[in-house]
Amino acid sequence: MLASLEWLKQYVDINISTEELCDKITRVGLEVDTVTKLGQGLEGVVTGKVMEISRHPNSDHLWVCMMDYGQGGEPVQILTGAQNVHQYDIVPVAVVGSVLPPSGRNPEGLKLKKAKMRGLDSFGMLCSADELGIDNKVLLPEQRNGIFILPPDTPIGVDVKEVLGLNDTVIDIDLTSNRADCFSIIGLAREISAITGCPLKMPAMDVKEAAAGKASDYVSIKIDAPELCPRFATRVLKDIKIAESPEWMQRRLRACGVRPISNVVDVTNYVMLELGQPMHAYDADKVAGRTLIVRRAEEGEKLITLDDKERILNPSMITIGDAEKAAGLGGVMGGLLTEVTGETKNVILEAASFHGPSIRRTSRALGLRSEASGRFERGVDTILTHNALNRAANLLEGMGACETFAGIVEAYPEEVKPAVITTTPDKINGRIGFVISREEIISILAKLGFGVEEKGEELIVTAPSWRRDIECDADISEEIARMHGISKAISRS
């Protein structure tokens, strides 16, 4: 699980060093694998604008660029051999004295000096994504070669690390299979809040619902296999405007190892990373009968998934079908025939819960793993679906990308109830081997989001919806022990 520290800080105040934070996270059972400082070895690279561009008089492949990078005075001459640069493009500029990190082109890194190329001076260098230390896998194909072109509204003369989020730190946490609740930014922020005592802040989820009409007029939902899908919920978006997502969203996605694609796709990935709820977007006008049906696949049924590969399905697999065809492979990957494209006008957003073991078997059988399937395999909070839909609609509305129809359309055959466990402080202390006061036990559980009702000596503990791993009294004892601190227990003995 990759987590951006900058993103985490939006939802919980972190007033300790990164080293201390990682130590505390590890002590409560979330092992920190690596800590990566993005942009390490990158210094002095700023954003600049190509004011003029012309052919080098002595070369058929070099260009002479007159650059404004906020230095004041006349534009500065910088030469480049890249063929994707045009007048008024905004690009990363390494000026004389700038330092570039090791890359494919410069394995040992590079400190910029004045250079002469075919008789003309060059006072810097226009940078590619690779030269900035950005991993190719989080870039679109057109961004992987040539100079990294920045959005046209990017301010000039700003440190490129600030613009591209390369001043962030990414923590890679090796989650155990039972801690699905931490497979998200909010999940980790919630855990950090419990550890540090700093309050948790939640993202905005208000939806304007400005489109005339109700979502139920545009989509209907049916679950034919409730044992494989306990809940399937949707929102409908009108007059979608497909475009790039904002740079702040793109840099957070890239920090967490996800490639930005377009605003709709990026928002579904963003919400999955932020809240832990995988989502999918359908082109509403390609959904036959305006109906989505969760069912078992038919033996030999075929589906072309979003990676443009034909999959042969069987009844152990969850299929999302419309009135005519399979439209997606539930919990794993959507179908190509209902894909959101640049021509899409209306969108159905899906947030659902699927049976983890079924998702695992499907992924293995098809050799197809995704960020979504990894989360469903561990278990997703069934109560979270509305939050995810509302958060996604809120983000897209905020970009001016759509209007939202009123209401959520869903199928939820049987309400999933949280675990309720009866225990006592004596049972907990007997199991963990040292004494913690009743008051501290209640305080720890409250910080973790558990409900606690006192009934004589007994504690009636209700697990939060996101803690599907809590099943018995022993699990409660484990929570108390890990949060109280094993080191404290040792010091007492």
C-alpha cells in the first residue's frame, strides 16, 4: 500500500517526524516497508515558458528555444533536440547550476553547466519526465518520450517539485490480509489519528444534484447472486465533459503508483485510493435497457475487458450484465463495450461490495489482477458505497465536469450488520497477560471507532463497519494490546 504523506496530512495533522510516524505505525502492526522521498536529487529545476522556438542554423534536429522561467529581463537561450516542444509550451527547465537525479539518460545524475551545441550556447536544459525521476509506468504514452509538457495554466518560475508533487514522501506499508481497513488514505489516517490523538477529518461528500430528474429514471439495478454481491449502488451523471483531471489529483495518483488517464477514470481511482472503495464508470448510453444486473457468468460466456482482451468466463465468476450482454467482470475489470470515452455524454458510477474469495479465484483463473481486485479480496466496507459515490460526484462537480441526478439507485438485499461482541476487562487482561484499566480499554476502543456500552462488568463492543476482521473476544483483546503498546507491557514485567 503506497501512501502519500502530503495526502495523509489533509485528513489528520501529523506533528511528528516521518521516522517517528513510521516507527509508531510499525509498532501497532502496520509494517512500513520503505519510505521514498520523491524528487530526491532534483534541485533548482523550475517551470518555464517557450517564448520563441526556431531551427538551429547548423542542425536539422536541434531547436533554439528562448525561455522565460521567471528570471526577469530577456528570455534565455536553451537548445533542445526534442521534437515535441512548441511555442508557448510550459516545461520543466534545468538552468545552469540545477541538479538532476540519476536517470536512464544520466545514470549518475547531472549538474547543469553552460553548453555549446553546434556553435550556439545553451544556458540550461528542457527536461523529460525520466530526467525528473518520474516512473514511466505512471505516465501516459505521449508523456514518456520527449520533453514533459505541463498544463498551460502552470505558473512560471515555480520549483517543479512543487508543481509535480515531487516534494512529497511516499510510505509503502506491507499490509497483512486482515487489515483491509488500512488499504486507503482515510484508513491509514484513521489509524494515525488513533495513534497520535489528532482528530480525523473527512473529505467533502456533498452533492448538488443539479440535473433535472431522478437517477432512478435512468438506471435500474438487480442482484441475481446476493451471495456474491451483498450491495450494488450507483449514481448517474449528466452531460459529462471528458478532460484531464487537475494537476493536484494527477500528482497524488502518480505518488501512489497510479497513471492518470482522464477526469472520470482518475476520480474513480482517486476515490478508491482515498476511501478504499473500488469504483467503476459505465457509459450510460451503452448500457442496454438502462439496466445493470449482478449475476453469475454463463459457462463459456465471453467478455472483452478494458485491456482489450477476450475473457472466457464460467459460473464461478461475477458478471455485471445489462439487458443484452456482459458489461463487466465484477470486482476485477470493466468491459470494453461500455467503456467511458471522449464521446461519452452520460455516466453511471458504480460502487459495490463483492465476495472476496470469488474475486480471488477469478483473478487467478484469468491471470488478471487489479487495484480493485486486491481490495475486494481483502474485503470492502459494505457501508462505504454511498460515501464513495458522493465523493466521486462531489469531485467531478467541483471540476465543472457534470451535473448529478438526484438520488442513489441500488440493490441491497440484506443489510450487513456489524459484529457485536461481549467481553469484560478481566477477560481482556487475562488474555494479554497484564492489567489495563477499564477506562483505558474503553478509551482505546473509542479511538479506533468501536462502540462500547457498559452493562455491569460487561462491555458490549460494536465493531465499526470498516473492521470486518473483528469477529470475537480475542480480536478485541488484540486491538487493546497493540494500541496500548507491547513496549509498555515489557517495561512493566
